[in-house]
Amino acid sequence: MNDTHEVISAFLDDEPFDASELATALSDPAGRALLIDLVALRHIVQPDALVPPSLPGRRPAWRHLLAAAAMVIALVGGYFIGVRRNTVDTTEPPVPSRIVQANDWQSLPAGGGR
Amino acid sequence: MKRVAVGLVAAQLFAVSIVNAQTAEDMVVAVSAHMTRTTGAEDAPGMFLTTGALNRPTAGSGRFSVGRCGALTLTGRAEGPFEEGATAGWRVEIIPARVSDGAATFRLKWTRALDTSAERRPTSEDVQLTMRPGESRPMDAVVIPPDKETGRRCAVWDNRGRQVEYISVALRVSVRYRLWPLQERRMMGADLWLIERLPDGVERTQSLTVRGLPHHEIPFYFDAIRESSQSLEIFGSVTIRPEGDGTAVELATNCRWGPAAFDWRQDTNVQIRQTESQLRVKPGETVEVALRPLGDSVEPYTARRYAIRFRVQQLR
């Protein structure tokens, strides 16, 4: 095992290591590849039961209902705000210096016109 | 008092001439060559003989030579020999006269001075024409004969580096803006507001900001106004032309209504109306164009009033 391997391994194992040596090791592409390999290896061999299970106990049912209701209100409210924003813009237009009457509408034949 | 009146009229005429000069500065007259492929489609024009900018009366003159297989050459000056081996050739001269109210008046002289085809008949024209930018007129066309040596059609390179067989070439005269879109660096912007006034006095507004090139249509689309199962869509284009100390604006507005739920493959039942407004605005000025009522047949939008308010500016 060379120095590069040792310093990266120590870093991953939470053991004491020299920061400058680690920087040197990671500046080398081979060192970075080794780091990735070791992380992947640790991920594979990590035991599932390392994380302690949450403490037993039941939350009251009303809290679940409250959370669900809040979610529904947020979704429905967001939808209507979105719809409203699409049709009504609160940006106030500037006051016009003059108002011009448009010409009469011209009907275009179905499927024609620009 | 008389002096003042004369002075005012003179100032107004001077201002008009400045505006015309500004418009003319953007315009040229062009004669373009249009090649038709043996498959039947016409290529976009790839060769142009143009005048200078129309604020100065700079004539354009040249000669088009149609070579073997339709290889086209444009040479400066109308007089002079055509390319060696050319099967047809035109001498063309464009002499600008004036620009008035956005339209260019010019004299066009052309002669088909060379034509080796069997149906040989010299053709020429000497006319005065008045056109606005975007307008054009056909001039003449010749058939490209098969290759003299092989007796078969042959291919030439087109502008995109492809080998194409052509069957005919035509000339067309047009008035257009001097700069191609890729060359144009000026950028115009428009703030647009659609104002909807309900019978109960409530006013609803949508706003849009669009930008594009001068003299080109800049499309805009407001959100559809939905009411139960119906939908009213207001959209169109704004064309902005810098002119002296002001700006000419052309606002083309369309309204289209029909069922809110639609199948885009079968949209022929949709009702469409169109209106156009031409205005001159001062820098920073906001103008409202009040659209005419939509009429009784456009329920539930009949009692509502619509207007488009806009403000334009040159962004660079």
C-alpha cells in the first residue's frame, strides 16, 4: 500500500491524516479515482443496520389528518393562484397620452389569414 | 404673422423630409435571380443586384450571365460582354427617383440581350415602378438548356454547397430593407398591455414585453381569456420603424374565439377577425388602441371592451 492509498484511506476512516498529503494525493487523477473506488466499496459493504431504528411509538391520528389537509390546501391554493396569474396581471399599465380608435374588425375566412 | 406661418410650414416640410430620409436610408431596390430545380421547387434567391440606400440616388447596374447548367454570374455595369459560354444574359439598370410615404419610386431598365435557346426573341422593359418594402414584381425567365456536349441536364453547386439540377432562372425586382436580419444590430422593444373592461367596471390587465428587429413583424400572444367553455385569444404583431425623432408603429391585432377545448387538427370552426392600426409615436409615449366591440355573436365577450396599450423603444 503506497502513501496515496494510506492518506485517502485514513481520510475515509476518520483517522488522523496530513491535509497537505491528502491534497497532493487528490491532485493526482489516480488518487481521485482511488477515492471514488473506496467510497463505492464502502457503500457496498456498509451494513444496513447501522442507522438505529426510530423510537417506537404512535403519533396521534389527528396529526396525520392535519398534515394531509395542509397538503391539499397548499396544492389547491397553488393551482388557483397559478390560474389567476395566467389571466390577470397585477402590473399596472401606464396612463396613455392618447387613445386611438382601432379600425373595424375584418372577418377572415376560416383557415385563412395571417 | 405671415412670416411665422410660412416658417412653420417650412419647418414642417423640413421635418417630413428628414423622416423620409430616415426611411429611405433603410431601403434599397434589388433585382434577384430565382432558380427553379428540376424537381419543381424554386430556391430562395441567392444573387442580388441592388441600388445603394435610397436616401441617395445611387443607381444599380449589372449583367446576369446564365452559364452551363444554370451557373449564374453577376457582373457590375450593364454594358460589357457576358460570360463565355453563357446561354442567356440580361443587362439591368435600376435608377432610384424618390421615396415618399414609405414607398420607393424608381426606373427599371432591363434587356434580355443574350438567349441561345430555339425560341429566341429579345425582350426588354423600361418602366417606372413604385413599391413598398416587401413588395416585388416578376421581370423575365429563361429555360436552362441541357448540357450542349452530353445533351443531358447537369448539376451545379448551390449556395449551401449542394449539387442541384436547375431547369429555369427568373429575375424579380423588389424593394426591401437594406440590412438582412443577420446584419441588423438595432433592437426594438415593445411593452404591451391587453386591457379588458367588464360591464361591472372591473378592469383586468395582461402585460407582455416583446423585442425584435426594426421593420420586421414582432409577434405577440396574450393569454387566452376563458369563460366557461369558451376561449377568446388576442394576438398579433407589432412592427416598429425608427423614423427621425419618432417611431412608426404598425399594430396588427387578431382575435380568435371558439370552444376552450379544441383539437388543433380541426380548427376550421374558429372565428377570426383582424384589424390594423398605423401610428406615429414619440419616444416614451404610451398609446392606447381601443379595439372595436366584438359584436353580438361573440358571447360571452359581447359586453366587454378590449384595448391594447403599448409603448415602444429602441433598445440599442
